[in-house]
Amino acid sequence: MIVMEEMLKVFQQHRGDAIVVSGRANRHWDGISTLKNRDLSLGDPAMGGHASFALGLALAQPNKKVVVFDSEGDLQMSLGVLAMIAEQKPKNFYHFLLDNEVYATTGGQPVPNAKTIAYDTIAKGCGYPAAYAYTNLESFSVNVGRILSGTGPVFVAMKIVPEIENVPIGQRTPRLRRTKEQGIADLRAELGVSN
């Protein structure tokens, strides 16, 4: 399994100027990213919608790479998004799935069929032209540059070491340095998009 923070540091080296919807990676990404105005964190209430949001962003900004760091719990809530993304064929869309086999946010309950489900196979079956799966950082590190230089939509499933939240949701210290609304405003300004 891959340590998320180490994977994100490798990804950052190949990011270029891509827009990143950080999803489940937000707990580490804010401290690693060097292009904060091109980062969006929608927060936990967006569970089930990160990929859909990132797809809309990719379609609205076809000349900008859009990366989403999704989770398997998030994706299982809306598996139909894979078919929609494949049908739309956004050439600038890079879908990274962080699969830790549990609902880490709510205490570590196992995700259904966690040990055997092959998300890369599902994505390929839905029509993604390229889908990959990684269980170690070394293989991912060797291939991430090639993946990001390829044409999307691309799906990358990674087995990630679980980081379980042991504090009840209502008692957690917020990790986000900016609100979702501020992140969207910052991205709009960065891209020169008016209301």
C-alpha cells in the first residue's frame, strides 16, 4: 500500500499547472501544493460528488488539465459518473482514486467488497481509454509523468494506507484553510473567469 502524503509529493513534481480537486487528499495536499489558487477542496459534505464536479470543471476549461483525487467510498456513492466521464471523453481529465478500503472519515468501517473490487477494471469497462492500478509508490513514481502527459480521460486506482479519523465529525478541527467558496473564487480569478 502507498502512503498518501508520499504519493502526493511525487505527484506534485509532475503536476505542472493542473487544476487539482483534492477530495480525500485535502488533509495533506494543502501543505504540499505550490499552486494554491489552482486547488479546490470541496470538503466532506461533497462525498459522492468530487468526480462530477471535476468533470464539469474539465468540460468548462478544456485547455486546462483537471485532476481529481477521489476515494473509493466517494466513488461507490456515484459509480454512474464513470460512464458519464467516459462518454464525455474530456481529454484534460485525470481521475486518481485513493482506495484505503475503509470509510476513514467516519471511523474506519470497511467499504463494501474492499479487498476484491478492481476499480481500474470498472473504469475501463465504462469506457475510459486508459486505466491503471498501483499498490506501491515505486511503480506509481515511474509512471505518473507518462500518465499526466497522456490524453484523458485517465483513471488511476491506488491502494492507500488508511488514515482513520478518530474524532467525531462535529468535534474535528477544520483542515481547510479556505472555504469551498473562497477556493472557487480564487480559481476563477486565477483563470480569468468572470461571473
